[in-house]
Amino acid sequence: MVSINDVARLAGVSPTTVSHTLSGKRKVSEHLRTRVYDSMRELNFVPRRAAQNLALGRTSVIALVVPDIAIEYFAELAKSIEGAAVEEGYNLMLATTGFDAEREARYLEMVASRAVDGIIFASGAALGPRTRDALTRGLPLVLVDEEIEGIELPTIVSDNETGGRLAAEHLSGLGHRSVLEIQGGHAPVTSVLRNQGFRRIWGESRVVISDSGDYTAESGRAAVLRHLDAFTSGACTAIFAHNDLMALGAVDGLRAHGLRVPEDVSVLGFDDVSPARFSFPSLTTIRQDVQRLGGLAAASLLDALAEDHPIPAERTLVPVELVVRDSTAEARS
């Protein structure tokens, strides 16, 4: 059986150079790479990926940890990251936490045990001590979609504060004076920033009714029902939900009680998942560039793994934009 040593002898290089050529772990000159690959072809040598990974202490697997793949936003994020991983010769393991802090911590600890080479982490649960400990071990890890206060880690997130500002500018420009704001549960940083951007524009002269949900349509519907009197009386004429599913649930709750969208109540979401485009009425929303978020997160992790260097603890903001559709209109007089 032909071995790496045989290839090295024929190419006139060291076995280490052959390993580096195959793994990409270290840079090899184009001249030497050509000699190695020519020798491999001459000897009909096919590298065994498993043996190669074992020698390097690698698995060629990265993990993506998300709260719930049933939420289409995270499904789209997973698709973009998987595409980038496969292109670089990695497999993607998908882990869902159900917004549970203990499950988050278990998945993070997989890197320390070398079950995977690195993790892209979209936090969904309130940060517990076990998760915080795992995040501070200097592991190959990138945060995406959600940032964690008080921990310096490479982070790829949307410009959530600007998204909140755009939502407030749109609704106030339509003459709305009172809004139900449906935030994310346990106050994740993304939701806090959306709220801050919104309140900065909305100001104290207008009314904000605060509520929260768990990013599902059911929780958006429930939030509307808790404040139904404000909508039926006309005291509240708009809703800003911190994701599209809660916004769509709110639309359903309003219509179930005879309220029209947008004639009686305007509804605005955040994300721009496909149901937002095809719902009736189509949903005005703040669009996140999920393809760019996933692509940047994958590139950050995979580049660091290829070069075997730490990932810079930088915060990268991805721009958002307002997409106006049929669920918002001028406030009724």
C-alpha cells in the first residue's frame, strides 16, 4: 500500500510537506505542491481523510448551534453556513438547543473534547454559568446573530440598533402615536439593541406598550390578546415585533378578533423570512442579510482553523434595511 512516505521520497520532500500539502494547515509553495501532486498521481496515491485527520488531531467537522431549526431564520442561516463549510472540505453538524442553557453548554463543551474542530454559536437561552465557562476557554468559536455581553469573542451580528431605529421612523412617519413592542424573552442583547434604537426615535411623547415572546407565532398572537382592549378601542394602532414569526402571529390574533391589518393596526416585523413575503397582507419588516451573516461567520472560523491561529475577538456589524409591504399604513384618525 502506497504511503505518504512513498510520495515524499518520489517528490524529494519531507513527509511533513506532503501532510501540509494535503491538509492546508501550513502554506506550501506552488512548486512543491506540484511535485507532491505529480508524485501522488504517478503512485496512484489516494489520501485517507480519516487517517489524515487523526494525525492532525482534526475531525473536519464544525458544529452550528442554534435555538430552533423550525424557525425559518435559523434554517436559512444553517444553509448558508453549510454551503461555506462543504466548499472548504468540512462537514456541518447541526445542534438545536430549544432555548435551553444546559443543552447550549453541552454543545459548547464538545469543542474542548475534540468532538468537533470548532463551533458557530447562535445563542438563544439566558447565559448560565456553565455556558459562560465554556465560552471563556479560548476555543475556536464564533458568535453569530446574537452577541453576549461581557465576553470578548469574535461576533458577527446585524446592526440591530439601526433596525429598531428604522422601524420607529417608519411607524412614526405614518402618524402612529402608540405601539405594542413585542421583544424577545429573557432580554437577549439583539432584542435590547432593537429596543434601544426604537425608543431613541419614538421618544417620550409617544406611547410604548411592552410585552415579550419566545420568537414563535403563538407568542406573538398571545401578546396581542393580552392587550386586545388597547387595539379594539383604538388606543394602540401599531405593533413592532422583534421577529417576523411573532409579527405574523400578531396579525393572526388581530384578524381573529375582527381587526384589520393595516387599516386598524399596522404590523412590522424583523428578519424578512419567506413567510413575510407571501403572507396576506405581506409583512413590512426589517431585513437581515442572513446569507452574509452565515458566510462571514463560516469564513472567520474556517480561516482560523486552516491557518491554526486564534480568531480575533472583533464585532462585525452587517447592515439591515427596511422593507415596506402591505402590513403598515397611515394611522387611522
